[in-house]
Amino acid sequence: MKKKDITTHVSEQQFLALLRAGLWGQPVEMRYFPENGTPEWKGILYLGKTQAVLPLIYDGMLGLPAGMQLKGPALMKLIAYVDKIEKLNMELNDAVSEISARLSAAGIRSVLLKGQGLAALYPNPLRRQCGDIDLYVGEENYRKAAEIIRGWSEVHDEMPETSKHIGFGYKNLEIELHMGAFEIHDTRNAKEYRSYEKSELGKDDDRISFPEAGGQNVGVTVPPVDFNIFYVFYHGFNHFMGSGLGLRQLCDLAILLHHYNGKFDPAELEARLKSFKLNREWQLFAGILVNFIGLPEQEAPLFDSSFTPLSRKLLETIFKDGNFGQHKDLPDFSRMPKLLRKAGNLGIHHILLARRAKFSGRQTFIYYASMWRNGMKNIVR
């Protein structure tokens, strides 16, 4: 069933109200819910699932009057899902502490990217919908670290290596070991970014631990806050260009900005955005953070209310495509023969980029050029 058959404007408004309540631990804005009516749960839960924020929607729901809350089998299913995410978060927290400690004992310094490092900043860290473990070790230690991990008895699988990382199955989790935190598509800025990344991720100023995990609870290095804000934004924006992103990633950025409000340099962020010509793209994201996710305006650097109408259209596109573009209304070629799959996916990329151009013509062109450049390299290989 397509998204247009499930959600309505009302269900989107109610979804956002519950998301804000769950994300910030605040009362539900009841003006979005009819006094004697029932929330449009079908649409709300669909958006919660496709935007990867169901646990936050559950927390928001608990702030509704008892008569409005979800009931019956649908509630039991939601509770079971939230419980599953909580347990997975605890497993990931234990694994991050354990893996970081084991690499450190072998002389490998690692930095935790995104994921559990961002979850730790949430009011309830176990409510962030989680994924894999991304660890940056840098180019110098990358091969050595990969060999060390291959030798662990808990490692049961190895994923194909990409230009920036290699994946391993660890217990029932997935580790991505990174030589670089991010693959930048703008070749003119690649050298500047790589130098910036290497310098910032070489610092040891920021560490976190996971007291709720019950494991070793050792300190884990995370990126410095000024770099982390730029990185989380730029990583999310590139996911939007390539396939799509969910509101979970924008919630991450909102929580990061809120948690470190007054503890980072907005002027440095602005200079970095100007250097990479990403001012407009940041302001589009900031419009969603302030107007729809509930980040206070004073905590959103460079927020410009004139971008609000286009930010609303960007939100509509995010609703339409779903987390990582997994729910976009385009054909699925994954089960086709190889040549048809490649041709189909190339066509989809062109359609997506045409849709992205209204938000960022320059970045669309950069991504388009990078897509063809990488495609030609693969042909040559």
C-alpha cells in the first residue's frame, strides 16, 4: 500500500506532535488532536516506522489522555518493538565499549561515529532507533585493525569492502570499520575536507560511556563537537541526495545542537559551511529542525525563516521517500538480473536527482558528476 493511501495532513501533524513530545520529553500539543476523536493511528504508525522514530512516537503517545492512546494488538505490537529497540541499544552499548577497549589494548585508537554516540545525548538514550557500529580508525591503522577483528571468535561474517570501510558481523551486530568517516562527492573540496577530518578525529577531547549497558562501561572517544555537528549534517544531506533520509537523522542533529548549545562556535560552523558552499542546504535543514521538530530557534545557527516554505517541501519529500529512501514510490529492481538491475537503478538515481534539484541545484550537479565518475571507474575495473 502506498503512502498516499495511508497518511493524511492530519496524521502528519499528529505524528510530528507526538515526535516532538517524545524527543524532548514535553507535553503533547493537544491542539492537533480532536477533543472527542481518535488519533489517526494508521498514518501515525506508518510514518513512525518509515521515518525510524517509532520508539519516540511511543513515548509521545504516553502523554495523550488514556482514551486517545493506542489499544489492543497494535499497542502490544508497538510495545514489543520498543522493547526490542531498548535491548538492541544495550547490546550495542556493551559492544562499543568492548570493541573499543580491545582495539585500544592492541594499540589501535578508534572513534565512535554517529549511532550510540548520538543516542547517549537523547533524554532517553535507549529510545533512539539504532543500527550498526561505525568506528573510525584512520588510514594508518585500518588494515591492522581489520586483521585484529578478523581474528576475534565473535566475528562470524565479513561484508564487501568499500572505498571508506569494511563490515564485520560481531555476535548478532554489525561493525563498520572506517578508514575515512565520510566520502565527499565534491572533488574540489575533498582535500580540504580530508585534512579537516583527519585533524579533528585525531583529537581525544570528547569521550562518553554507557552506564545503562551493564558492560565494561569504559570511556569511548567520539568526534569533537564542532566537527560532529558539521559531519552529522553533511552525512545526512548526502544520504538525502543519494537515496533518502529519515527524520531520525534530523532528530540526531537537533539533539546534538541542543545538548551542546553554548558549547560550540557557531562562527566556525558558518565558516565551514561557506567554505563547502552548503549554507543553503543547512538552512533548509534548520527550517525543519525549528518549525517541525521543535528545536528552539536560538539553538539553530543560521536559521532563516524565509526558508520555511522550501523546508516544508523538503519535509514532504522526506515523508514520501522514508528512511534511506526505502519507501520511495519508484520501482524496485533488486531482484532483476544484474544488467537490468544496474540500468534500473541508474534510472532511479536520475529521477531522484531531478527531484533534489529544486532544493540544491549545485549539490545535485556535484552528486550527479560523482555518480558518473564512480560508475566509469567501476567499468574500467
